[in-house]
Amino acid sequence: MSSQQLLVPPPAVLWQPLAIPDRLLLGPGPSNVPPRILAAGGRQLIGHLHKEMFQIMDEIKLGIQYAFQTQNSLTLAISGPGHCAMEAALLNAVEAGEVVLIAVNGIWGERATDISKRLGADVHQLVKPPGEYFALKEIEEALAQHKPSLFFITHGESSSGVLQPLDGLGELCHRYKCLLLVDSVASLGGAPILMDQQGIDILYSGSQKVLNAPPGSAPISFSERARKKIFSRRTKPPSFFLDMGWLANYWGCDDKPRIYHHTAPINSFFSLREGLAILAEQGLENSWKLHKENSLYLCAGLQQLGLQLFVKEQEVRLPTITTFVLPEGYDWKEVTTFIMNKHAIEISGGLGPSAGKVLRIGLMGYNSTKFNADQVLHALKDALQHCHKNKL
Ligand code: PMP
């Protein structure tokens, strides 16, 4: 044994019990985790290569196929948050020098641009102000101009509260020999998305929004067209961890025996399995309807408080995350802090291009109830009465 003295003492704070306050998470995510999913995540582990784990992974795959409405065999969950799925999509589908077109109307297009540039892609952006969506005609013009091999767009723009219409987009992209990549982290389960029928080639989501599981696993799926492209690359994907060849094998999506790639976050997968099971039991249509009704209820309540909704047209408001504008003179940070400190409710300010412009309220999955909408409206009313209003 070493006789050397330890230079770093054990931190005294770790002798204290773990302290976690009770909070209603009505920001853009994560959402509160319901007891059934919490219980699943707290179960004892099994080995990540045990046959029972493979069975659970197969069940997750079926759950994702249902949630995405796809028959794609290359469907799995990435071990990591939504950003990992975003990177997995781009770094498998894009090779250095390829042209990529990215729709930017909030932070997610900006992030996809950053990732694509790191991959050495020839990146072009189609930019709109936050709060607006893209019309097919505008997209078609950009496809014709840049001739990309991949087009990225966000279905639920959580930084601005926009729900991007997707009908006709897959067909359009395929006419221009381009793959369609869609981010549905903030919209899956909250608004209709039909991967196969809408011709989406790559779709990914996250676990911590409507699915109500803790963050850390991210559903993803690839169409046959996307599969062909990624499996006929000239170069290896620049990440071992996110290499879809390896992950396809780990998830039983090829015909070879499964071999060790990484140690899966086993209890994150238990939780994701339960989140998907709840969605399957509830039914997608019911889930979409519930989110729509509760978001309309919240929007009406915000308007009654005299607040202005950020997204002008109702049909393109994201049912999971609602954005609104604070009246002149209020400081958004003071309002969110007041609501957190006095009411133990999280709501959030803007992000990226919407920073300083909006406040965001999320009603997702288990949290999407009229009761929660009333709670946050009550807290907001209180904040508007008690927070400092600059008279200048
Ligand atoms: N895309 C969208 C639309 C999101 O809302 C988020 C999370 N807020 C992400 C991607 C990234 O997900 P994560 O934070 O899990 O990495």
C-alpha cells in the first residue's frame, strides 16, 4: 500500500444526505417523471448483455417505431441526451465536403450548423427569425439553389415555440435527391409526426420531454434511403461511440450476433421503456389531443393575463412548449426567479436567438394538465404583481 499522504480530503458536503427540492418542472424540459417511470429507473440492474436486457431493448425499439410511426428496422435509442442523437444523425449521414442545408429559426438549427461545420460539411443555412416557420416554397428554392445531400429541420422549435409543418417535405427533399433529417426532441408525442408517411429519412427525439423519462437516452431511426447512404460511406464516421454500424449491431438491427460496444445506461433504458409503454397505452392520438387542448387552455389563460403570445399563428404553436412576451419593463430573470422561489415552479427564458425575447412554459406528458396550467398562471399573475416594473 502507498504511504503517500492524500492531498485532497473527502469533501464534507458528501457526508450530508442528498438534497433534492420538490419542483414542478414547467420549463422546456426535463419534465417531472411520474412514479411508474421513477420506479422502473430505480430497479436493480441486470447485465447489459443479458438476454433479458436485449428483450427490453427490443421492446424499446418497438415503442420507438410506434411513437415515430415507422417500420424502419434501423431504429434504436442512443445512450445519451438529444444532442447525442443530433450528432449521431449528422456524423453518420454526412461526410466532409458534402453540402448540407439547415433551416435555422432558433437554436437547434444553429446547433446543427455548428455540428455540421465540425464535420467539414459545406453548410448552407435557410434563416428565419425566431417565431416563424418555413414554407415549402422557400425550402424548395433553397434546395434548388444549394443541392444539398441532407436537409435539417426542427419539428418542435423549443427555443421559440414553433411547430414546423412537415407535410410534403419528404417528397420535396427526395425530388431534390436529398435526405430529410428532423429533430423531434420537443414535439414527439405532443404533436403528430408520421415518419414513414411524411417521408422523413432520419428522425430523433429525447427521453425527457413528453416521454417523461429522465434525460440520457434518445430515440433515433433511419429510413432505408438513409441506411444505404450511411452504410456506403467512403470514410468511417468520425465517432466510435456513435458509429451507427456498431450501434445497429448492439441493438440487434443487423443479422450478426450482438457484441459489446459500450455499457448501456441500463436503468435509463428501463425508464425509457416505461415512458414508451405509457405512450403506447395512452395512444398517440390521445396524447396529441391532450397536449393540444392543454396548450390552448394555457394560451387562453396567458392572453387573459394580458400577455402576448410569441408565435402569431395558432396552428404553428408548439403544443408542448408555449412562448410569450413579457410586458415592457419587466426583467424575465426576475420573473422566473420569483416563480421558482415563491411557487417552486420552473419556467424558463428564451434560448439562442429567442434569448431576452420570450418566456417559455412546458406542459409535457405527465405534466400536461389543466391543473398545472392553472398553477403556472396563478404564479405568473403573482409575479406580474410583485416583480419590479421599470417605469422608464
Ligand atoms: N432539440 C430540441 C428541439 C430540444 O428541445 C432539445 C432540448 N431542449 C434538444 C434538441 C437537445 O436535447 P438535450 O438537451 O437532451 O441534449
